[in-house]
Amino acid sequence: MSADGRILTAALGDAFGLSLGTGDRKVNAGDNGLVRSLAYGDGVDPINPADPIHVRCDVVTDGKIDASDGDLVLSLAQEGLDGTGIACP
């Protein structure tokens, strides 16, 4: 729950939709591409906690975006992780 009382439903690794302002609650090729580009570019170490894309891309929650995040998002995308069926409370 956010400070203003809103509840956020998000799928682990759903970062690309957020960057477009849509937040589609699915983990797919777009998310995989974004996380892997950050992870395998220069990496992000440490993440900026004020940047929601950094926070969403740090799927292993170790404070950085690196190969472990890229590998996990690839795995989740291949599984077709989909949070659209989660009812908003």
C-alpha cells in the first residue's frame, strides 16, 4: 500500500510497462529487453530507490541491476508470468 492509501498490484519483473506508463502486469519480451539492457549494459549499481524503473528491474532485490536480474526476468518471461488475473482489492 502506498502512502496515499492506493494499493499497487504488480508482477515481479514487470518493468517495461511502467516505463511506458501502462503497467500491463505481464512479464514478457519487453520487460526482458529492458532489464537485460540495463543489466548487460553498464549495469546499475546501486539502484536509485526513487526511480521506479530501477526498483522494478531489481527483481532479486540486492540493490543493483545485473546479470542475476536479467536471467530471472528471462525465466519469468519464458514462463509467461501474468498478473492481470489478480483482482484489485
